[in-house]
Amino acid sequence: MSDSPAATPGPAYTRLCWLNERIERVFALAAGACLALFTVVVAIDVVYRQVLAQPMMWPSEWSVMAFVWSVMLGAAVSASRQSHFVVVLVADRGRAGDHVLRAVVAIAAVLFSLVLVYFGWRMMMTGTRRFTPMMGYPMTYVFAAFPVAGIAFLLFSVEQLIAAVRRYTPRHSPHTEVGGE
């Protein structure tokens, strides 16, 4: 049994996809830049601490900040591409109910996104009163990664939910198999 052909997306959904594509690109570049920064800063720290025996204060704090941002932005990109690790719980018995399962997953992702935005925002606000131990930077710079990524998760999840409910062809196809056959 097969589903009816995919419906033609409306202009609001098309604009959301356009926006999400741009956010995904920017986040992918930023995550890569943060990962590169993390690598360089850790290398500098190792050289100064172990080789030159002149430890510096800033590398450990910058590496934490770069790592957190890299992970959160990378996770958002992964959510957009639906490329997170997948455990197949329901055997593929045809595509008739595929949109229902996609909708359930998207609803769960929307709920997770809302939790991430809410608690990430609260954590970010507490960061205005907390500072890094060595350099005294506000922890807000680190904690802001959580609500920023949460908002992107939310936009990506809403797009995926609309695609599932309206039976649009998703912008990115989720991985349905682990290990292949």
C-alpha cells in the first residue's frame, strides 16, 4: 500500500524551508569554526603548558566555550538533517504509516526544543551573575549556546512536523536503517 503523492508545499512552508536552509548553513560553518578554534586553542595550551612551561589562563576557558558552541550548533545541524543516531523500533512494513511516525517524532522534537529554549534561556540569564574563574568572562557567553541551538531545533522540528502532517517530501530524508542489510 502506498501513500498518495506528496502535496505541493504552500508559501509559508517554502519560506520556512528557505530560512532553515540558511540557518543550517550558517550553523554548520560556525560549528566547524568553533571546532577549529577549540583545536587550535588546546594545541596552544599544550605547547605553552607542557613544552614552554609557561601556562596561560585564557586557553582553558576559550576551549570550553568553543567546544560547547561547536557541540550545540553541530547538534542543531544534525537535527535539521535528521542525521542523529537512530534506533529502529518499528520494522519498515511499508510507507502507509510513515507520516504518522514522522509526526510523532517531530512532536517529541518540538517538545524537546521548547524545553531546551526555556531552560537554556534561564541558564543563560544566571550566567550574567556567574563568571569564568580565570579571566572573569560572564558565563552567559557559554550558556547562550543552549537557547540559540534550541530555537534552531524548534524551527527545524516545526518544518519536519509540517512535512509529516501535510505529507510533503522532507527537505532531508531521515536515516531509517542502522548498519545496513
